[in-house]
Amino acid sequence: MNLLKLLQKPKLWLLGIAVSLIGIHLSLVGKTAPTFFLGTSILFWLSVVSRLWEKRRTLSLNSGVFSRFFGMTLIILVIVKILSLNGYDPFLRIFPLISALGLGLIASGIKKLKQYCQEFILLIVLAVPPELITDPINQLIGVSSLTGKFSSFVLWYLGYEVLADGDFIIQPKGKIWISPECAGLTTLLWLLQLSALFLIVFPLEFGKKILVPIVAVITGFAINGLRIAYLAVLAFSDREAFNYWHSQNSQIFSLLSVLLIGIFCLWLIKQEESEDGEDDAKDAGTQRHGE
């Protein structure tokens, strides 16, 4: 009887659907998508769930028939779509957003979707496909050329005979081409996504908010530039090592960038807490003085 009572609670069904959709998404991403997207998806899902848990007592859960029907339709369409997937598909990026929209309609109705605004923003950021916009950005900004100049400068500073010529690094023994994929744009966009996640989850002062994406871009660009410089040396000295670091093993450089950004963000949080503590101490001292 207690089980039947539990099954009659709409909130329990809603929670079950949400957990199932999250599990399905992470399972598909883990099997078909690049490794970094799995880690990013886990972080974004955890952030969304933690934010909803924090404000669970203030959420308005009152939906109408039309909103529930529309929400269930979205979820059914998502399930039908994933049944036809045979590998990695860009749809996996918008899967969380559509699912969350459907769940929001079922739970609160279209008029109350605004209470999930920050969660939707997080999932919109996750939905941006870096692999599809790297080429247009590279053509607009010329990231490959900038990377070539930076890497050539590093090698020149270390005593190597090099010359930067557009997307090429020219050495006495030959030259290497920096493709858009090697320019690190995917990593830069990934770091910007993580920066947006940090800024939404941990509100900071405006000045510090600006610092996070700037430091993320500079760090990602510099680490990738050092990687290209290293590969340029290996290209004509140790081909086996070049092939090793020019494969999926190069993701260690991306992880290094994430680690450095994480350390920087932790430092900002400590700074914020320290400043808040000093302000509280000053307010307490002012109150004592007034008494």
C-alpha cells in the first residue's frame, strides 16, 4: 500500500523521468562522444541538479494540461530520436536542453519556466557545438596563424632557427602546417563553456567575472602554443614521439589548461570569501562602536 501511495505522487514520477533522461544522455555520450564532452556533460548536469536542489522549496510546481501534454511530447520526441542514433550525433548536445524544457513544462507550466532561467542558460551553453564553429572562427580571427607566430617565437627564444609564415612553421629541415583542429579552438571554446559554468554557479564581482574568460582564453592559447612548439621540434627529430603526442594523448595539454583555470577560479573564490569576511568584520566593529 505504501508503494502504491508513492507511485501516485507526481513528483516521484517527475524525478524518475529526470534521472532516467540524465542516465541515458551520459550513457550515450560516454559511448559515442569525445572524452572531454563526457566530463563537461557531467559537470553541467551536476550544476543544474545542485541548483535545483538548493531552491527546491521555492519552486512553483503547478502545471496545466496543455503544458504537460507539450512537455511529454518533447520528451517522447527525444526518446524516439535517440533510438535512431548509430554513433555520435550533434543532437546529444541539445538533448539536455530539450529534455529540461519538457520536464519544466510538465512540472511548472509555460508561465513558470522563468524560475529555471539559470539552469536553461547552463544547458544552452552546453549545447554550443565547438566542433562545428571552429572553422568559421579560425577564418575570421586567424587562430592558426596566431598560434604559428606564438609557437615560432617560443622556439626562437629557445634558440631554434624558425620562421612563422601564416599557418606554417618553417625550420631548416622542413615546415609543418597548423590546421584549424591543431590551433586549439575546440579547447578554447571548451574552456569558455567551463568559465560560463563557473560564473553562473559562483557569482562574483563584475571585475572578477571579466577576468575568468580572459584568463581561460590566454591559458588555453598559451598551453596549445607550447604544444605546437614541442611538436614542431619532434617532427624532424623523433617521429615516433611526434605521432604519440599528435594523437589522443595530446588531451593531457587540454587537461592541464583546465587544471590551471580551476586553480585560478578557486583562488578567486577564496578572495571573494576573504573580502566578504573582512566586510562582515567591519560591519560588526561598526555596530559595536555605535553601541
